[in-house]
Amino acid sequence: MKPFLRNLRVYNLLFFIGLFLILQSCRKDPQPLPSENEEVVVPDPDASIIGFYLLNEGNMNMNKASLDFMNLQTGDYQRNIYHEVNPEISKGLGDVGNDLAIYGSKLYVVVNNSNKVEILDKYTAKKLGQIDIINCRYITFHKGKAYVSAYLGQVGDPNAPNGIVAEIDTTSLEITRRVEVGRQPEELAAIGNKLYVANSGGYSPPNYESTVSVIDIQSFKEVKRIEVAPNLHRLKVDAYGDLYVTSRGDYYEMPSKVYVIDTNTESIKRKFDIAASQLVIDDDIAYIYSTEWSYITGQNTIGYHMLDVKNEKILNRSFITDGTERNITLPYGIAVNPETKDVYVTDAKDYVSPGTIYCFDNAGKLKWSTITGDIPAHFAFVY
């Protein structure tokens, strides 16, 4: 072989190796977006609530969960703050932010598809620790402990085992106990010495779960299951010891409904024939929105409702009164400011584009709105 041809082949080989390495380097995981800051309201330095965190879920397998912060004292909305505060964590917050809560001095972020609960400083969002839990979903707290529901198994696996609730010591940040509940457990709440957990069975339609698990906290054993309705999801507590539990139905003939459980008798005391995707209870009012999907029509039916939980009746009005709901494509999160009674509603739009948060005053009039991360969903207020 002539030296020229030999050298040419060596050159070509090196060229393609270099090209391959360049292409491989372009296939790294998506990098976190830089932070952004925008003034959206007039500053209120005397506000007793400093502001709130908003967790954007990000579409599954996109590694785009992100954390925003609305500072009510300065009037600034800050997007994508996690990476700025924690630059050493190259992959950012992770994949699918599923729940958010503050307890004591810590902010807990449940990141479902990344199989972890991240613990941050509630004032700075600096990462303090991490607890690994497979397919974790929601979190609640009771007497110095955190309780996390988890599906276990792989996402979407119809043969996934029963789920669990994990108990976490909020000082040591270690899992101390586990208890098995139903398949694909969702929201949970503590009342007295018991935990209540909504089981969905969502990985194996139409064979949904239809019960609320009752856990004795002292023994940490499941002591009972309350029969409710198929495909349970949300579970909230009112000031009178009642549980408001939502059923998503079967997306065909069986519609979504809201059920009220009396925790003294641990039985259903009331049913409301309204759909509910999410609800939040503030004082004696439950604020509800619904995006009820139907496989029959191939579309969502969207609604906004209010319930008087003290008198257990549906109110004949919405918490949006100025027609702004026409601008909301897909409501996906809701919160009520406990001081001002402003109502915050998020719009996930098409699930892949940045969302929007809307703020309504207690008369239902739009006060402000701004862009969020992808799929804005979960709130936590900072005092």
C-alpha cells in the first residue's frame, strides 16, 4: 500500500472517530435552564407570607422538573432557581416533580420518576439531603415525621407490587419504617393517631383500587380499608375531621366524584356528583377544578367549583368570575393564600411548553399572571 493511501485512511479513521465523539457529546441529558427574574406585582415588604414555591413537574423522561419562587415582599417571580442555588448538581432537580411541602425549616420535593425526595432549605432552596424511594408520589407530616406514599415497581407496570408508605425522621432524614398499602397509593393525610391513604390501582385499568387505607401510626400497620370508589387520587382534611377524597372514575361510563369520609365512623357520609382533579381547603371553603378526560369523547371537560365544607353543600358560584377561565387551556394546580385569600391557578397548556400561573383576588378577578416552567402544579407557602 502506498504511504499516501495509508495516511489518507488513517486520516479518515481519525475524522470519523472525532465526529462520533462529537455526536455522542451532543446526546447528554438535557441541561437545566438558567434562572430568570421578573417583577410581576407591586412589592409588599410587610406581607406576613414571604412568598411561595411552585414546583413544575416537567414531562416524564425529559428531566425538566424545576422550581420557581414568587416573592410577595419584593414582587418578583423567579424561575428555575434550583440550578442557580445548587450548581454542583449537573442534572438539575430531576424527572417529574410530583409533590412539594414545607415542614419546619425544610422544603421537601418529591421527584417521582427520579425515585427520590429532595430536602432543601426552605429559605434558600439549598440542597440538604436526599432520600431514595422508588416511584414516590406524595408527602405529609405528623409529629416530627414525614410520610411518603410510593407506588414501587416501574412506571406503568400492571404487575407492580402493592405500594407503601415510608416514614422518614425529619431530623436524621432516614427512613425509619415502611408499611404496605394498596396498589399505586396517592395522597395521604394524618388525623389523630392514624394515616389515611388513597389507593388508585391506576396501573391496571379497569381493575382499579377503590379503597382508602387506614394506618395506625403507633404500630405502623394497616388496620382497615374503607371502600369508596374506583381510581382514588386526592385526599384533603377539613377543620371538622372529615376527609375529602376524589375518584377519577374509569374515564368511560363512570365519572369522577368527590366523597366525604367521617373519620370518627370511618365511613362515607356524603357524595358530591362533581368532577375533581384537584382541591384545596381554606377555612370552610374547598376550591376545586376538574379536567375530566373521557375516552368516549376524546377530550377533557373542564370545570371550577366551590364547596362549603362546614355545611357540606356545593356553592352556586366559581372562584373565577371575570371570564379569565377562557384563557386557561388545562388547569393543573391550585392554591389559596391563607392571608389575602388570593387564589392561584396554573395552566399546563400542552404539557411540553412553559405554563402560566394566574392570580385571582377573593372576588374572582384576575390580579396578575406570568410564565412558569413546564407543567406547573404544586405550591408551598413560606412564612
